[in-house]
Amino acid sequence: MDPSPVLVYGIPNCDTVKKARAWLDARGVPHRFHDLRKDGVPAERLAAWSQEVGWERLVNRQGTTWRKLDTPTQAQVTDEASARELMARQPSVIKRPVVEWPGRTTVGFDPATWDALVSSR
């Protein structure tokens, strides 16, 4: 198993992030947590995630934060630059968790995908 810790980006009180962290703990997967609200959104990581998984995947249009945005603000999110600006300003609009595995980034909690990633470590 690769001893490199997995990096989990999210918000600690998010239910999906809690499930994801518990899943990692239950399987003994070493990981570090980065609180997007408290510690901010690292600009270089946001750029890398956008390139790897696509900005559309990162913007959580189903979440409470997105729904609370006014229509003009939502309408301004039309490309990677506008999406990254919003995500940097409003970290809770990022779909969670964003997880950096060695060699791959995932968005959201998908136990089947994570099982495959853990078994390949």
C-alpha cells in the first residue's frame, strides 16, 4: 500500500465529507484534511482540479450554497474562469469532498471508485 497520505478537501460539518472521512478511517487509509472554509481554497489546487476533472464537476449546482445565490450570480458562471472565481470566493459551492489520491483526483464520495483506488495503492 502506498504510504502517501490522501488529501481530503472539504468542510468538516458536511455530511458527505463526514462519511468519506469515516470510510477512509475504517479502511486505515492515511489522510490529511484541509478545511476549505477555515484554510481557504488553494488557488493552485483549484486550477489543477479544474484541469483534471473539469470545472463543471466541481461546481455543486445541487447544493444549498448554489441555490441561495441570486440568479445573476448563477448566470455569470459560464466558463472555467468564472467558476474558479466563484469557488475561490464561496468555497461551500465546491462539490465535496475533493480528494487527491496519488496520481488522481476525485470529486464527491463514491465508495466503489474509492475501493478500486485503495486496492491499487
